[in-house]
Amino acid sequence: MMAAAHGRITGIPGVCIATSGPGASNLVTGLLTANTEGDPVVALVGSVPRAMNTHRTHQSMKALDILGPASNLAVGIDVEDQAAEVILSAFRQAATPPKGVSVVNIPQDVQKGNSKFAAFRPEAYPAPKFGLAAPSQSQKVLEMFQSAKMPVLFLGARASSPIVVTAVRKLLSKFPLPTVETFQAAGAVSKELVHLFYGRVGLFRNQTGDKILSKSDLVLAVGYDPVEYDAFTWNPERARPVVHIDYQPSDYGVYYSPVAELLGSVAENLNFLTENTRSITDNTQSEFFKTLDKEYHAWQSLPTTSRFDGDLPVHPLTFVTELQKRVSKDTTVCVDVGTVYIYMMRYFFAYEPRRLLCSDGQQTLGVGLPFAIAASLTQDPPCSAKVVSMSGDGGFMFSSNELVTAVQQKCNITHFIWNDSSYNMVEFQEEMKYGRSSGVKLGGIDFKKYAESFGARGYRLESAKELREVMDEALGFEGVSVVDIRIDYSEAGKLARDVIEEGWN
């Protein structure tokens, strides 16, 4: 997971290494997450000596058969002279869109051997470059864009790289285009352009961005992958004309059937539209969009955004509001999966790409802390600025042992635990579907003492009136701190409310 975050943040493949047998199989969840979500990773795994690979022996396992489905490339180095080419191929494959995982299996006896071929120079590693789409497609999209009455920019995970974000901002600076992000596209819209931003969509179709998509007569889907947000959720009537702008062909189907595809460099194709479009219809000052803007920001006026009275637990919107005040646009915030992730990805503003990180395609529990460790270590100089991470109490225990890594590496991380003694995201969905919950209760862990046992600073926050003081102290602490927060999830069920309103479509 740390290697995946390194790849996502830097664009350079992160590398993880594991021994044979369970060492290799333990990588499956992390690699599957990285591969699904487009994070470049090279995984090097060991295996038994070649002469033993057909026998039952200590830590024997068909690693490539297990890791192959979790990767874009899974290959073994069968003889020493293959090593240079295989490693080159692994790095190039990992860094070539769709970016993902390369697995290299190295038998024990091959590891000890020598090759007569030297390693390739690092400059040979860069992935192939992409260019403009076919002229006929570009012209078709240009004409559609200029004639659309309500075009909408829909940004996906592959629109989060710095080069694509630059092109997105160039387009938005010239044309007032209503913009919606998926969770992994967070930060593509700058603070200066936030008046064109109508939120992030995912999981449940009940957001302002969903309403805009439902009304659009041309959706420019930039770097969108259906794994982020199923097309049958946001386009159930199949009525939206969609243009697919990506490095690879669309996952064409019943609910995602683009009328045109601009394949190649996403940045160059966006720049083509920016430079060649004469004008577009500007609806952003219409009553419809003024109403949606008020709707999108309405939560900021709720009493629950500043509830500090009595001994009540912390409301999620109060936490989001207070954290927003205490971080800059350059602060990396890593969010684990759970109810915490829905609140943060919907309501927390991010103004720079790859500064608000989550697992969306696989929704893998336990990513928060490892992502934060990688974010801290990739800084220049390493661990120089505060990184914030957060999780639910259940998600935290999936990778909490990595606190020792964070402390040993002298990371500068504050990790917040939203603690309700249950798997809440599962709980409220069970209650919605079955009228009751089952198998979700947790508790009994003293996270303050737990953190201190690893050498981190621990805090426990029992009521909302303590939030601002504890948050300031924990964020001001140089090193690793963990804050256990009693959270109020009494309104969590509203996150998944169905919105089937007359006039949506």
C-alpha cells in the first residue's frame, strides 16, 4: 500500500519486495488495490529454487498464478540473462497507461546468479508517449462541444495527474464549464476555479453533481473509469451523450456508450479543445445553477458544522470543518475506507491534485496510515511537513501495526480515528437493506495506550468541546500522533438516502 501511494503521488512506480510463499501472497490485497486504481507498482517476489518448483517444499507456491489476476504484468525471471529485460519491461508496463502493477518472480537460485547483460539505464524506463486523437474524432467532439446547451466536465481518476490537471485548469480558465469530480479526481479544480465546481460523486446517487450529470446534454468524461462510480448509477436512463477522453478505449456497455472517444494524451486532447473552441453555452449564471450552488453549499450552514456544546460526541461535519481550517492546499490528507471516507470525499475541499487520497475502486480497508507514511517519506526533504490521515476504528486495525514503521522512519503524521465501536459503513447499509445490523460491533481497544506502545503520541477525545484544543495540539506535534475521537454517526444513514425526484431526468 505504501508503494501504491508512492506511485500515485510521484507518478514513478513504487517498489515492494516480498519473500516466497506467504510473503508473496500477503501482497495480494495491496497489489489488487493499486492495479484497480491505476497506481504504478513493481513487486519483486521470491520463490523456491527452480529444481524444487514441482515439489512440495518449504514456502512453495505458484506466486504468479495468485498475483497474476491482481496485476497488469506477472512474469518470472527463469534464467539470469533475462533479468535486465524483465525488470525494464516491469517498470515500463507499470508506468504505461492504464498504469498498474507489474509482478516479477525471482527463484532463489536465480537471485544468487550473474548475468552477462548489464541493467538498462534509467532513462530507458519512461513509458511511451501519447499524442492527439484521430483528427476526425477531434473535429466531431469539437462541433458537439460548441453546440451543446449544457456541457459538463466529469473528471475521473486518470484526470488527477499534474499534467492533465494543468490542461483541465487551462480549459476551465477559458470556458465556464460546470465540473464534477469522482473521489479520486479530488483536487483537479483549483481554489480560483472553485465557483465552477459542483462536488464529487460516488457510491450513492444523491449529490448535486449527480443532478448536474442528469441534466447535461454532453458529458465530457475525462480519465473516467467505471470502477470509480458505476455508469448504471449515474446514467441509469442511458440518456446522456458522453465523450470519452482517455488513454485507452472505453469500457463500452449498456450504460456507458460514448458517442465519441478521444484516445491518446488526455492533456493534449483537452488542450486541443481549449485552443480550437470558439465559444460554449454558459449556463453557470442561470437560476438552475444558482439554485444548485446554494444546494451544494447548504451543509456549511448546518448547526452540525460547529457543534461544541456539552458532552456530545464529535459530529463528522464539525470535524471536516475544523480540519479544513487547519490545513493548507498543499497538505496531504489520506482517508481510509468507511463512513469517514464518504464524509471526507463529499465535504472536504482539495485544491491540488493527489493531496486528498483514498481507495475508491476497491474500497480497501487499511489504506489510510500506509498512504500517509508514503506521503511523508516522498516529501523533499522526507517527513518535513505534516501529513494527515484518518480512519474508522475498524479500518485502523487493518494496518495499525505500521505505526512502528511511521515512528522508526520519523514520519510527521497525525492520524485521526473516528471511533464508534463498529463497522459503521457496513452497519447503516445492513439496516437499510435488512432492518437490522449483524456482526459489526467492535470496541475494547484503548487507542491512546496502543499508540503510545509504538512510541507515538496518543490522545483521546471524548466530547466535541475538546475537539479544537486536541486537534491543534496533535497537528502541532512533530512526529507521529494518534487521536481517538468519539464520533457521532447518528446521521450516517442519510449519506445513502435515495434521491428519486421528479424532474431529475
